[in-house]
Amino acid sequence: MSALPDIKADAVPAFTNSTSGISLIDFWAPWCGPCKVQTPTLDALSAEFEGQVRMAKVNVDDAAELAQAHGIRGIPTLVLFEDGKPIAQKVGLQSKSSLQDWLSAAVLQHQQRQ
């Protein structure tokens, strides 16, 4: 069980328009092996970036239209949002250090724009 909330497609706009500015949606499926492997990494990063990046999961089996709208062709896919707009995407299993660097850069850029 992941620490990230599993949200429905209709909740994504409200979630990504959060006051924190930066949010990450993990597009996944319960049958996806790499998604299961990546879950502990995302849980750890959620704690590490608490207050800086909001994170949630969306099951693509339950949100096919949303996945299609974001161009999701493979999973896991991580979509990074700033103020409700998608700004970056990573597809496939990612290392913790790669994701730390990616999130740190996004947070820094967001802070510089404030």
C-alpha cells in the first residue's frame, strides 16, 4: 500500500492547482510490475519533499481518458505540474536520485519565479 493518495480523474485539476505550486501525478496500474517497484521510492520522496511537492497516484485503468489527454503511452509515467499546468514528464522506472534531482530542479525554478 502506497502512502500517496490514489485520486480519481475528476480530482486531478483541483489537486494540481494546489497552493504549493508543484505537484506530481504517478500514472500507474495495479498489474504493472515497474509501478510496484517504483512505489517505495515515490513514498520516500513524498516525505522528503513534503510541503514542496504534492504527490498522488492515478490508476490508468480507471482514468483512460485522462491518461490519453496527457499522452500517457506507457507506465509508470510521472507528470509534473506547476500551477495546474503539466511542465515535464518521465516514463518508465526511475532511480531515486534521478527523481530527487528532477523534483529539486522543479522546486527551485518555481521558487525563482515567485
